[in-house]
Amino acid sequence: MKLSRRNTGLLLAPLLALAVWWLAAGLEPQARKVASIMMFCLVFWMTETIPLSMTAFLGVLAAVILGIADINTAFQNLGHPIILLFIGSFLLARSMTRHGLDKRVALFILSRSFFQKSLFRLFLGFSMVSFVLSMWVSNSVTVAMLLPLTVGVVKLISQDDVSQSPAPYFLLGIAYSASIGGISTIVGSPPNLIGVNYLATEGVVIDFLQWLLLAFPIALSMYGVLLLYVRFFLKKSSYSAAVVQAYVQEQTVQQPRISRGEQVTLSVFVLAVVLWLAPGVLNLLGMQEAYSFMNTYFAESTVALLAALLLFLIPPGKENDGQGTLVAGDLLRIDWDTILLFGGGMALGQLVVSSGLADTIGERITTFVDPKQQLLLIFILVAGVLMLTEVSSNTAIAITFVPIIVGVLDRLQLPVLYPVLGVVLACSFAFMLPVATPPNAIVYGSKQVPVGFMARFGLFLNVAGAVLITLWILLYMSLEA
């Protein structure tokens, strides 16, 4: 009888956890327990035996029962400021979706004549919308919003010959562009926030603007690789600009006039972005007092919550019976699984550090890794995490491996900022399998992208992503030296 994915997890998780317990006999008792728990959770995450967030809670609860941590310490990460940043940014994204601001932005860009003149320019339009929106809105929300619009367009331009249809390229294009664009800002993807938090525990504080300045060039270069790669394949497909123009115009005409809700959402979004960027700008200008004030009173989490509260407070017009731009029901529509996964996962990651497991692994690795071979070391770390993300949640992989990598870097006496940045970004660069990222899963669900096609097409981008991240990280490290 063929085992289901869930039953495979139920069988393998305890077996591999026991194997780790046996193999790790030389570790300190606490570190040995944490290693077994992490293996158990990793198998559950990879097989999605239960919801990802519940796996994280299972791991933390096991740590409490086994006496690794008391319950107050173990679950304190649920109140972490970054949890509040998650909630606030998700609510801001929800407001965009609820009032149709994201679709209006997409149609506005695609209605420009520049993007309608050729098949590649049309692809550029869709992928650019996905790239830009995912910097600020959840990657999965961005792709889910663009999917029906993309499917509608590619149906018009698809040929009878399925092998030459541009549909798979367009759908994968919006998925990959969302993953790539999401690395650009702290709020763009959950692994980014995980990296920022672990860096803070190492005494490395990175603000919104600093992250943008470091990550955006990497995202832009990877997006350029994607465009060149897709352009090669799109040459085989025919294209009628008039048909597409008519469709986009029809969709644009069906759009109602910009609503009060969209105006409020856009205003609050602009305010949030300005406040997120302000500390970094003030720091660059050498205005230390103003920088300290903004960091103290308008930290990223504070700004995200302020934006969310304003959306609940400001009504989207007189006809709404005093309700806000967001209402209570919107609280149910945000991605609570990711939020809870982050809280429970950060607690697990903290146990990896506090138990000494991260240091022990770092010590073992340093026995056969030459710290002078930075190119090889960083490429192995980046490529290894990138391939692991293909079979598990990128958030779960970041939670599991970032603290271990921090331990390795500490043992090698290497600076943590840039290698950790590279590893965190690699968590979003998995392009081969549907389970790797939510955008991949969404476009696979359209039934127009076979899994074999995704694997073949994404393999080159996986390799290119690992090489690009490694080269950028080495450049940053050389400039810092």
C-alpha cells in the first residue's frame, strides 16, 4: 500500500528523531534533546503532516515537557515585536486586496501601450507588477490576485499547439517574480524577518533602508536573469497585440472609479513606507538624535501596527455605517498560520542557540572547513539551504538553519551579517517544486504548469540564484573589509 505524505511523516519523524538521539550521544543532554526535537519537526514540516504552525508548537511543547525550557521562556517569542510587524503588514496587504487597490495597480501598468507591443513586453508587465507588489504585499496574495488576470490574457494568445503556449512561462513568471521581489524589503517575505531577528540577537541591528539597499540589488539582478531566460523561450510563440489590448481595456473599463477605501489604503500605505524608511535616511544623513528618536518611538513593528489601527479607524466613506476601511472580519482573512509558525519557530530556534546545539554544530563543521575558503563556504551554505527549501516551507527552513549557520560563523570567527543575509535570501529562491513556496503552489494549482516542466525550468534559476547570491555576498564582504 502506498503511504500518503502525511503517514510518511508520522512514520519517519519518530524514527529519525530516535536516530538523531542515538547518533548524538556525545552531545550535552539539552543539546541532544533539542537536536532530536528539531529533526522530528523538520520531517513534519517537509511532509506537512499537520499545519506548519502546529508543528512549531509541538516542538516547543516537547521542549517544555522534556525540561529544556520553562513554559514562560519557551513561548515568549509569541509576543515578539516582529510578530506585531507581521500582523500589521498582513492587515495592510489585506486592505489592498479587499478594496481592489492591488488589481487597479496591475491593470494600470498593463494598460500602458509599452507593455502591449510584444509578447515579451507583456510578460515584463505581469512579472514587474508581481515583483513590485511582493515587496510590500504577501507573495501568495500577490500571485493569487494576478493569477486570474494572467490566465485570462494567456488564453487569448495561446495557440492550439500546447508545446508552444506561453501560459506556463507567464504563470511561472508571476510566481518567480513574487519570490524574487519579496526579498527586497524586511516585510516582503517571512524569512527576511527571521534573519533580522537572529542578527539582532548577535548585536547586528539592520533597519528597513539598510535591508533594502543590500537586498534590492540582488533581487534586481536575479529578476534580470529571469527576464533574459524567459525571453529565449517566448520567441517560439506568436502574439496579437490587438487582442490583448482589447482584453486589458475591457478589464479596465469594468473597474469602478477609485473608491474612498482605496484612497485611504494608499494614503496609509505611503505613510507606513515613509516611516519605515525614515530612520535609515536620517542615519545616512548623520542626524543621530532624530535617528534614535525614530528607532525608539517609530520602530518597524510600531509603524505596522499604527497603519493597521488607522485602517480600522478611518471610514472608507459616509455610506459605510461608521465602519473602518478594515473591519473585524478582516482579522480572520490574514495568514495566521505563518504568524503562529514564526512565533513557535523562533522559540525553537532560540532553543537551538541556548542549548548549545548551534555552537556544537559550528565547532564540528570548523574541523573540516577552512575559513579562508569563503567562496566555497558561502556557496555551500546558500546552495544547501536553497535546495532544502524545495521540499519544505521557506519559513521553516529559515527558522531551523539560520541559528545553526550563526553558530558556524561564530566558530569560524567570520562576520555574520552578509552570510546570514545570503542564506535568508536563498530561502526564497526555490523555483523547482510546487511545495517549495506558496507562489509555486498557487500557479501549479492552475493545472497549466506540469510539475515536470516546473522542475526543468526552475533548475537553471536555482543554480543562477545560488551563484548570484554568493557573488553579491562576497562583494559586500570585500567592500566591508
